[in-house]
Amino acid sequence: MGIPRATTELNGRLRWSLVAAAATPMRADGSTDPDVCSAYFGQLVRAGAGGLAIAAHTGRGDRLPIATKADLVRRAAALNVPIVTGVGGHADGPGHDLEWAATAAAAGADALLVFPPADTNPDAVVEHHEAVARASGLPLVVFDLYTRPYAPSTLERLLELPRVAAFKPARLHDAIACQEGIAAARARGKLVLTGEDRMLGASLMWGAEGALIGLAAAAVQISVAAVDTFAAAVHTSSRDAAARFLEVSAIVDELSRVTFRPPYDGYVQRMLWIAADEGILPAEFAVDPFRPADLDDAERDEVVRVVRQCRDQVRR
């Protein structure tokens, strides 16, 4: 019975905010340091993130043990911003995911970002979300991910679930599917937090009222500027505000161009390069042990150069 109230309160806190999908600072051997993680999460919030997504895909939550994820959530929750954590797709299977859903609530998570399950049968997908909701007692964020996209009819069923608080489209380059998903969510009164790193500005114009993106794992002020300037344009109807949003949106597009490109899963390492360059992570912990084998370290110089330019342009 507490879910509707929790959902309303959560959406009020998340609307028109940027939720940074945080990386998990790790050494090359996959080990973490709790103090380094706390400091990094704090830097994201101080840079403007209105919430944190912990142990989602950017944070390699599908590779981490429950004890590590619980500690990360507890440390993030101490920052007094909404905490979303990822559930689903762990190598240990659905049992791990349900155990983690229950543990995440006790650790201080406010909502769960539910990854598409391996079984794509519509009934199985709905049951998966309901099982996660029962295990956790938390509001859910439906995640329409480009690697395992939902059919429109399946998505509509998920959006009808009372435990679903919000919708995150992440279709990467399928603009039509993104638009249709946003429209379906808004028609059912669900908050839309865009996950479209390559279509951030466009997805806000299509109806998203906030963002939950890996693009904010570093250089947070750039992504925050896009959400803030769009909200200002909506609330004031000012031409100057609209013009500033379009300017910032182009800057974000340049940032995403160098970070979200083939191999796409290399974006995690690219964001870690940026975090190290910003000084919000020690170089020892700016390592993705699960990076694609074909990611070329020669990209780093271009990524860092472009992001420095983008930061300078946003500050003007």
C-alpha cells in the first residue's frame, strides 16, 4: 500500500533532475576501495547530479557480488539524494537478482532500475518485474534497452503495473522507438527519465522530464546543463532559454559522439578516462576490468581533449 505514495514522492524528487549512472571505481583486478567510491559519488553530487544510479550497467552491477553492491548503495545513500540501483542480468542468474532486490531496499535504495530479463516472453517479462517488486517493496523503473528491446505491446503491459514509477528509454539510435516509448509512458502518467545518451536533447523535447545516463559518470556539469536549460525553457517559454538549450544540446552531442560509439560498451572505460582527467578518480581506480577487448587506448587523448572543450563551452 505504501508504493503509490513512495512513487509520488520519488518522482517529485527526480523530475527535472539528472541522475548520474555512476561507475564503480575499480582496480585492474576488480577490487574496490570504499573510501574512493564514497569520494567519487560525492563529487558527482557536488557537480550537480540530483540522484545516483548505483551498480547499474555503468557501474558493472551485473558483475559485482551483493555485499559490494550493498556497501556502494549505503555510501551513496549517505549523500541524501535519490538512489536507484540496477537489478537483472547477473551472471549468477535470477536468484541473485531477487536476493539483490531485497538487499538493495535494506541498504537504502529508493528505486530499482530493472534490466530486461533473458526470457523475452511477455508473460515472463511481466512476472519478472512483479517478482522484483515483491522482493524489494520498492518502486521500479522500466528499462527499454537497445540490446534487448521490448515489443510495444510488452512495454505497454509493464507501464500498466502499479509498482512502476518511471520509464527509461535507451534505444541508442532508434528514434522512432524512443518517441513511441516516451509517449506510451506519459499516457499512463509515468515519469520519463531519458537514458538516451546519443539523443539526450531530442528525447527531452519528445517528453522526458529528467535523465538517467551513463554520460554523467563524469563531466556531470555538461549533462546537467542540458536538463536544466530545457527545464528553464519549458517553465519560462523564454526564447533565450530555448536558444541556450539548443546550444548546450549540441555540446552534449559532441560529448556523446566520442564516448558512445563502437565498441559501445567501451563507454564505461571512456567515462573513467574522463573522471581521472577531472581528478575525481585516482588513475589506479579509473579502470574497467570488463572493457571490450577491441577498445583502443589510443582513443583516450581524443576523448579527453573533446570533453575539456565541451566543459569550457558550457561554462561560457
